Amino acid sequence: MRIKPWAAMAAAVPLAAGCVATPLAGPVSAASAAPAPSEEVGVPAPGAAASPSARPPRVPAGTTAAWVVFDRRQRKIVAHRNAHRKYRSASVVKILMAIDYLETHQTVPAADARLLKVMLRSSDDGAATRFWSRYGKGAIIVRAARRLGLSDTAPPPATHPGFWGYTSLSAYDVVRVYRYLLDRAEPRVRDTILGHLRQATPCGSDGFDQTFGIPRAMPRPWAVKQGWSGFGTRPPTRCGGSALIGSASGGSISTAALRAAGSGVPDYGRPVLHTTGLAGKSDRYVLAVLTAHPAGGTWNGSVQRITKLTTDLYRGIS
């Protein structure tokens, strides 16, 4: 996933005519959206130490990593590190866009249903930019954070309103988003979003392989939303069989990130790679592994690091 200003991609994904008559949940009331007391069980406070483990994952030098794993069977967080550290979201923010859209639309036009599908399954940037530019840009994040009770999530800085991937979030908040979908969201919202994430494609729309982290480290079943930013506009090796859907030419996001110096964008100038989702029978584990890599780090090296971290993390909890 590469981030582009909304203006550069406004015409990237054509809208098809027609609507589907599938009703979707209306807005959730403030009372029903409030976090349940049980959601706070086992949540580490900001600055909390990493969870004890016989063999905690070793973070390579030059890499910054954060993770949270919530075990739904035990109803507690079973592993965490830097739980509240903020990262730029890259494509993980697309889940919040989907929640905001579905909870404010009673019906979904066929064209929007297709955009949601490709945005969530193949991490399509053009589809995300459509929703971002239509529904208020950063206001989407403000609404979602308030509704879900997200403490570490904030929209992109005012200097970069079109860069949805510059949204700030933490591993703790990402896990909270998934728990909201599983336990509190309206069934049609939950089933639409998680249904797409359960069918995540091996290749992103931009040609990057998105099977790193959870898909390589944990056995099925799983549902995943990956995120990557700072690796340029083209992968070193194009993922087999992927088509560029809704993409447009543009410079490396690393160049854009360097221009964001002093703007409040987390880890500007450094590539980030995230793996998030659900894993295990009956979605036992809810997890987020967020990483920032050395400036100039390669895609292949970064993929190896986050996959090794996720593999070691899974071995420690299983």
C-alpha cells in the first residue's frame, strides 16, 4: 500500500451505476457505542512493561515494534509490548473507513460495495481515497475514535489532510477495533468487514505481496488487514497475478514522508509494516503487530523481520 494525496487519485476508481437493495445498519447510538467494562480487562496502561514470556520475541536493532495479543478464550491480553506507541497507520486505517461508512449508510450502492471489497481484501488505495475524500477526510477518524473509544488514534496533521495513511494509531487501539467488530458492531457491519478480511488476497492492488506476518506465521483460519508505507510505488518483485486497480503514478511515499518533518506524522522518513487481524478457531486471538524499520530498509528485509516477530509471538502464546 502506498499513500497518495486524495487529489492525485480522485478519478482512479470509476463508479458503476446501480444499487444493491441490501439494508445495512444505521448509526449506532452513543449508548450502544460506549466501550463495555469488560473491554478494559487486562488492558496495559501507557508505559506498561512487556508481558512476561519464557522467550519473548527479539526485536532486531534499528526496528521499532509494538504488539498486543488478546485471547478471547481467556478474556485477557496475553502479550504486549509498547501497546500505546503511536505509528502511522498505512492501510490499517481502511478498517475505520469501512466502519464509519457502513454505520452511517442504511443501504450500499453496488459501486460502493465493490470499492469496500477491493479496499479491504486487496488494500486498494484508490478505493480508500474515494471514501476518504467523500466523507470528511480526518473527520472520519474523529468520529470513529469517539465511537469506539480509541485513546491513541488521531487523524493526519492539518498539513497533510489528504494522506489517510498518516493517521496515527497504536497496537492497543487496533485490537480494540477488532474487538468492537466482534462484540459490539451491528451484525451486518461485522459480517461485511470481517467477511472481506477473511478473504484477503495474497497480492495487494499495487503489486505488493501482503502475505507477511500473520498469514505466514499462524495457521488458518485467520482474517487480516495489512499495512505498508515507505517502500516506494513498486515492489521489488511484483506479486504474481495482481493487477494495478485504482492506482496512479506517483513518487515514493518515503519522499512524501520526508516532507512531513515536524508535522506530527509518526516515524516520518521510515518505512512501516503492520500485520493485524484475527487468528485461531472461533477467532480466539485478536492481535496487532506494528513495526517501523530503518530508513532505507528494504521490503524483503522488513517482511522477514515482521514475520519472524509474529512467528515468535505466536509460539509464545500457543
